[in-house]
Amino acid sequence: MPGITRRQFTQSALGLAAATAIPGGVHAAAGDRLVARPGTARLAPAAYPETRIWGYDGTVPGPMVRARQGDRLARQFVNELPQPSSVHWHGIRIANAMDGVAGMTQDAVAPGAEFLYDFVLPDAGTYWYHPHNRTWEQMARGLYGALIVDEAGGAPEVDRDEVLLIDDWRLTDDAQIAPGFGAMHDWAHAGRLGNWITVNGNGAWSQKVQRFARLRLRLVNTANARVFTLETRGLDGWLVALDGMPLDRPEPLARLTLAPAQRADLIVDVVADEGAEAFLVSFERDGGYAIAAFPVEDSARQAALPAPAPLPPNPVPALGPLAQARRATLLMEGGAMGSMRGAMMNGRQMEMRDLAAAGKVWAFNGMADMGDTPLIEAQRGETIVLALTNDTAWPHAMHLHGHHFRQVAADGTMGPLRDTLLMNRGETAEIAFLADNPGDWLLHCHMLEHSAGGMMTWLRVA
């Protein structure tokens, strides 16, 4: 496979691309407690010390939470961290009080305190959970895990179902998580980019497979800020879901872009020869690197299976007529090399220098950080069209809580359901969603340093 290599862990500094995990990787949750606590993980080869991390149940990733569509899920969150935290169940359309946004839907859970998350799972698909207090630090220390909701009518026939949580870490030469979480350079530029890529905490993640075996690969970008560009080699197949929501029909695999917080479900057949390897490849500026390997031992069958049927749709209500929709605009401003000279904050207009001193370098519609008035105040059942403009020099991954939306093309056609949209510099887009989930919901950039630096707003559904 010309051009595809594995990065090596260097003695002088941690090179971009790979690490090793705690044994076992993603695993099933035991009991009904979810404990956030410090721990250690083997993020670097054996010549290096174990890395001090924060993890759910002390592991990276945290325990997999797996249930069936329609089930009621309950987890008693226990905070054994040295700072307050919470749990956001990313992408699941659940009751507002369970959304886990500290300061909006609940108080942050203090060290030594507990909080019960209890909700019904309306949608099947690939979701995840992570903190929503000091998210930019707590996720960078390892706090995240997978939430998998199996289809009520039965999952597609596959030989293996693999969840791959893709992350990058900023590590020091002794394999410890680098400090500087509030570095203004990160906040004003692309965000906290790491120097060590892992899959399920493992930079050399590998799973033995059989030729012509059919796999379901659930890809989750858990990085603070890195946008991953991915391809498969030796794996042919289809894209079947995005952000947990099934596509109307499977699409042949091509190069895939995953912004922070986005997910993609693939159904693939192993077509690499026996004795060879198939790969998931990440493309960086200097080439492509294998981040997950699938050594092929023997054959599962004589030929690849027929194309899969679409996954069963989730019960997301249909949009109303767009001509009658409530409309709003969102202008993204600020950051390094931007044109923003100031913004409103705490009820007064502030210059860029004063905003930066307060840790705010980004704004929505001239407002840095959360305002007292929602961007949109909708009646339940209203269709909303939101026009987005990225007037900055950097990409942004816009995440809407509590709902899924569709991107509206210039010709009026609708894209697939998503909960997170990547917008590149200078780009404009329209998204439409049905405001059917009552409560106050966050809308923010999921480049976590951008969000903390001012890229947050909210909407209210009556």
C-alpha cells in the first residue's frame, strides 16, 4: 500500500499518530454507576511511563454503555475528580433535564457529589458521552465513552460490530498529558491539537478478521479540535449512518471527513487477501497513516455478501414547509486572522483586547459567550431554518443539542440528518430542524476551545 505507514513513537518527542491503550479497550458497562476519577493508562509504549488520565471508571475510553432502542437508561454519575463535572449524552434526543450541560440544564456536580441520569432512548445508532463542564480540559484528559443503542427491530447481519473512538492527545516527552489547557494560542487558532493519535486509546489498534467477513465499524471523533480525514484500505463497503441517524440508502465508501463530535457507521467487507492487512487510514499534511489494522487470517466465506439494506429509520419527525418556517441567522466571528474588533459580553461592548483578557476571542452575532436572550424562541412543533456564516479563518463544528437537523442545499434538497455540521472558513450553510423537544438547548462549536472562547448560544423550545 504505497504511501501508507505507521508512525513510530520517537524518543525526543511524541510524533503524530499512534499510542497504546489500557487492556481491553472499549468494554461493556458493569452496574449502574459511572464514576469519573483519576487513573493511569498505557498510552505510550512500554519504554515510557503510564499516562496519568481522568476517565470514567478510571479508564480510557470509559465503559461502553449499550442498550436497545426504547429502553430506559439510568446511570448514577459519581464525581471523584478534583473539579466539578457533568455528563452530556451526545446526540441522543432526550429530556432537557438529562442533557448534562452544567449551568443550563443542571448544576455542575461537585467533587464527591452524585447525579442520577435517567432517560428513554428513542433512537438507535452510534452516540457517545462526555463532560460538559470545563469540557476543553476534561475531555483532553480522557473523559469520554461510547453510547451504543441497538435497533429495536434487530441489527444488520454482520460478523463483527466494532466501535472505534478516535482521539488525539497532546503528550509531553515523558508521555504525560501536556498542561496549558487555557493557552490563548489554541483558543484563537484551530484549538488544542494533539500529537498522538489513538483508536480506543490504542495507537496500534488491531483486530484479527477473516477475508470476506462483514464488519460494522462505528467511528466516533472524540478529539478536542482535530478534523480527521479517513479512508479504508482492503475494506470495501458503504456508509450507512451519520451522527447516529441512518441514511435513506447506503452510499459507497469514499474519503470521509469527521469533525469533532461527528460519527459515521460503515458496513464493510474485508477484501484484503489472507495473510495481508486491511486498514483505516488517517490523512495528515505529510501523508496517510494507518490508525487501525485488520490482519486477515483466513476466510469467512467464498465471496463478499450482497449489498446491505438501509438501516431502519429513527422516529425523527418530518420537517414542516420551509416557506412557513421561523428563520434566524448566525454569524461566526473572531479568532486569529479574523476581522472582529469587539463584541458584546456581560451586557457591554468590549474591545478585542479586553475580550482576550477575559478569555473570549470568538462571537456569534456580535455576542461573545452566552447571552440572556435565546437566539431562537420557538413553539413546540415549529420548523426552524438557521442560516450560518463562517466569517473566520478557521473551521467550526457546529453542534445542536436535543435535535437533529438537515442541511438545505441551494436547490432546496435536503441533506442527511446530523447533530454536528462542519463549516470551513468563509462557508455559508442553511440547516432546518423541527423544534419538538421542549427546553433550553445549547448551540455551540465543538472545537472545544472555540466554544469556551465565546462560540456558544442557545435556543428555547416552549
